[in-house]
Amino acid sequence: MQAANRRLRAENSELKAENAELRERIARLERLVSRNSGNSSMPPSSDDLPGRKPPERKARRGGGCKPGKQPGAPGAFLAWREDPDETIAHFPQGSCECGGDLADAADLGVRYSHQVTDLPEARALTIQHDRHEVVCACGRVHVADAPLEAAGAPGTVTYGVNFQAWCVFLLVMHHVPVERCADILQSMSGSRPSDGWVHTLLDRAAKTVAAANTAIRALIVTARVICGDETPLRAGPGPKSSKMYLQVACTSLLTHYFLGGRDLPSFRDFIYSDVSGAVVVHDRYQNYDSICGISHQLCCAHILRDLEDAAQSYPDAIWPGQAANALRALIHAANLAREQGLGSVPEDMIAKDLKLFRHGVLVGLSQLRRAPGGKTPPGLPLLECLRDREADVLRFLADTAIPPTSNQAERDLRPAKTQQKISGRLRSEKTTRDRYAIRGYCSTAAKHGYPVFTAIRDALAGNPWMPPPAPAAA
């Protein structure tokens, strides 16, 4: 009987241990499945994946903003132009009640005017360039040079710069696949280029913007504040194409991309081996901490998402919400100070919220303990980071030129995720690098208010747009 009891107690202990392990595994799996853009660094594009639960929308607080355009916000409308491209005069036709012909009536001037903004019908025009030869009185014969757009061999037909620019514009800026791009050009112009010719334009356009990208990189390296981010990208032939990382370094006026790995050598090969004295705004990825000569601003948007995750992991705890609300208030104070032209946030504006933030972190640390030999509880690494790296978390308070988030970098990377959702993987690393060389050039031009299509056309015409040689603000 005693032996049977010992055996049952041993089996019971094993079952309890197995049950505890299964509970822990289930909790870990549920935590992984609950990841979304609201409580982790996952992009919003992953929220609609099978099995994913999108972040819950919180109810609007009383007295908040109503949906739609806010009072004082600039509206979007068609503005009246004082210099229209064309003016057409319209005169009354027919006869007057008196029987007189209105064609003979005296003109009293314009009574009403209307403006219509429209697009002309796009049809491809074939222009023949005849290169004459002449003979000088000395007997020497001279032949006229071919214009840039007719650089092919004599007797050949080539597509012009505008046609090429439309292809690159659709491929790079709107993520249109090669075959569909050719179909669109046929619908627009009546002439369909070959798929191969369209594909080769990426290499050609990338070479034309190389000098501009060199200048953009140099300006970013010398910038005082840089936003950085990275995202996985599959590039290469076949379904098992290599997983790479697209990195971006940017400011409010500059964008530069680099395709490589997520390892430290790739980071250094990008721009960070040449950066010195700058503040880099990033998402706490460890490679940034391995870069010498920079200061850090940890992205507060990522921190707020991690605090939301902690609030879901510990629904009865007060500290996640307190720390998050205090951090939001500090960000709001920095935005107000920046709008007022202040270089830093006055202490009296942030004293209360700074105390609440620090107190929330300390309370969380007192409630979460790292068990000897056990697993780290969720939220503890975040709290330790907020305590040990407070200067890197709140650096934006001491210098309002530093943005509290890396949202600019995330916005500049978002087209890569859009492209993957539309067209899937990219077939070669070379073409992918060409694509993002063009994208960085176009993004920088757009940030300076220069039309993207015009920038592409100018580059293909041999006169690429160049960024102003001045230090860029973040």
C-alpha cells in the first residue's frame, strides 16, 4: 500500500509539473498570437493576417475632437488660378427678341468666368529627327549631332524621356509590376513597350540618380538629428529568396535607403560608420547601441506600444497606464514648446508629469521581480530600460529639435510593405537596390516640394534634381 501511495504521489508531482509547463506554454503562445500594431512593433499591415486580432479601438473621451475636418485646419479645394493655361471666349449665339443677330452685337466684356482643370488625352507622338549633313567650303563634311532623346543608332526607334519617366514613376512610386506597367502605358498612349525594356529602366534610372544619392547620404551623415529604422524584405529568385533588411536613415528633408542584413556590419556599411555627434532616433534595436559617437533618442511610440502590452499582461496594474499617460503628456509639452520656438521644454511645464512617469516605472519595478533561474516576466526589460536609460527616453525634452518618435523613418519605410502586399517578393537584389535608390531620390525631392515625376524625368534627361547643400533639420 505504501509503495502504491509513493508511486501515485510521484505521478501526481509529474502531472503537476507537466500541467504548470503546459499552462506556461499556452500563456506564451496566447501572448504571441495577441501581438498587433497596438502593443508591439509589428506593422499595421500585419493586423489583418489570419489568426491576428487587431488592436481594440478605445472609446472617445467626452469633449474630444469630432470626426472629420477640425476647425482651423486647412481644407483641400481647387484654387482659382490667375494665369490659366488657356482661355476660351464664349459669346451669345442666335438672335435677339428684336430679331437682331447677336453676332453683330457690341461686346461689353466678360460677365462670368469658369475654370475647369482637366488632363489632356495622352497619346504617344512619334517625332522623326533628321540629322542633316553639310559640306564646308574647305570640303569637310559635318553631320548634326543626335538629340539626347534620340541616342540610339541611326534608323532605330526609341522611347522618349517622358515615356521612360512614366514607366519609372509607376514602377517605383506606385509599386506597379512590370507587365501591368506596360499594359497601363499601352492604355494611356496606344503604344506598348516590351516587359524587358520596362525592367531595364530601373537600372538606367538608378545610375542617373547616383550623384544625387551621394549628396543625400553626405547631408544625412552631417545632420544633427537622424531617424533610423529597418524592415525585413525578401529579394531574390524563387520562393525561398533570401531574407534581407531594408534600412532607412532620414530627416524631414532627406531619405536614404540601404539593402543589407540586420547585423552590425550592415549597419556600419550603411551610414553609421561615418556619423559622429548626431542624435539617432530609433526603436531600441541593439545594433544602434553598438555604434560609437552617437547619442540616442529611443522611440516613444514603441515605448507606448510596449506599455500597452504591459497593461494587457497585467490588467489590474495601475503603473502601465500611469507611465503611458505621463509620457504622452511629456510629448505634448514638447510639441507645444516647439511650436512656441523654445529650444527646450521649461521645467514647470513637465514637473508633474515627469514625477508621475518616474513613479509609475518604480512601482512597476517593485511589482515585477526577476526570479533566480526563472523566466523574465513580461514588461520587466521595458521597465529596466525606462529606469536605466531615462536620458535616452526623454532627450526630446532637453532639445525640441529632436523628435520623440521615429515615425518619420517608419513613414519612409511604409512603401516597402505596400509594395510587398501588392507585388510580393522582388526577384533580384540588384533590382531591389536600384528601386530604392530611385525611391530615396524621389522621396527627398518630394520633401523639398519638387514634383516627383519632374524629378524622374529630369534625371533620365541627364539633369537630375540635387538637394540644396545645407544642413538638414530633422
